[in-house]
Amino acid sequence: MLGVTPGFRHAGKTVVIGVDEAGRGPLAGPVVAAAVVLGEAIPAGLDDSKRLSAKRRAVLDPAIRASCGWAVAVVEPEEIDRVNIFMATMLAMTRAVASLADALAGALGAAPDIVLIDGNMTPQGRCAEWRWPARAIVGGDGTEPCISAASIIAKEWRDRMMLEAAAAHPHYGWERNKGYGTAEHMEALRVHGATPLHRRSFAPVAQLSLI
């Protein structure tokens, strides 16, 4: 789940990786992290994925993956329940950066100079495998293009996974709510119960066992 296109050249002399995640809050489905290093041809219109229309994200996602170095990591609900959603997010970020760093080392002989992460915390000191300089930036998905690119890839990747999951579990409306706890989703949980893709450590799902 990574790509460094043949002949890829990163923008500038400093190798900066941007990282963001999608799916911390839903009751079902994975958490997905993406890591991106911008290429020389930076797609126009990068922004926080939440501020972009689905149509615009669908255009930018393949453009980013065609012109940038990128990697995606997925942590499934079973692991989320085992380690908690915060640590699952840290693990996803660590795995995405590790994959991209390895690809960059092979393609360019380069290592990341800095990893910029959306939010107020980084995996540094929290995940034993984390080994890169890191800086957290609140709102970075709207201000740092490399993080914006990562937010778009993570969002689109997870949305595609939830559309596939919706086909296998049609009662929950995941094609519309992407696993978030909407009224439709909550009613389906009450009627049909939890699936293997539900996060059983999340209160609305855990409380089903008490009903």
C-alpha cells in the first residue's frame, strides 16, 4: 500500500513527510493513516479533506498518488479494540511513515528530515518503532500541503474500504455514514447487532451486550 513512481523527485532539498489519519471516531471500520512526500509537480488545490467536496477529493486522490511518494497503513477494528483508538492511530501513522521511508531510501537514497503530523501529538515516544524527527501541527491538514495530501489519501482510502464493507453488511448504511454513529447506523445496530467490523470497545457497541 505505497507508491514511489519511477523517476520520482521530491520537491526541494529537505525531505518532508506529511501524515494524517481518517477514521478515529466511527463505530465501525478501520483507522487509516497516510504519509506523503510531495513531488516536484504538486497537485493544485490541496486542502483539508473535510473542506473538499467528494468530487474534488476523487480528482485529487489519484493525482497525488501519481505525482508524490505515498504510503497507507490500516489498523483493523480487532487491533483498535486491543490497543485503544489513540494507540491504533499512532501505530497506523508509524507504519505508514516506515513504509514510505523505506521506499524513499530505495528510490532516492534519502531519509526523512522531518515528519509533520496533523494534530497535537506524534508517535514519538509512544511507538517503539518510531525513529524520525516529528512535529505536530494543529490544523496542519489545512495549512501544510504535504499533510493536506495525506488527509485526502487517507480519507479516500478509508471511504473505499467502507463502501466495500457496506456491500457485505448492507443494513448499516456505511455507504452513507462510513461507520459513524448516525441515527440510521444506531438503529441498525439495535436491530441487527454488531458485525466483525464494529469496534466493540466503543461505548455504543459495547452497550449492546447490556441490552
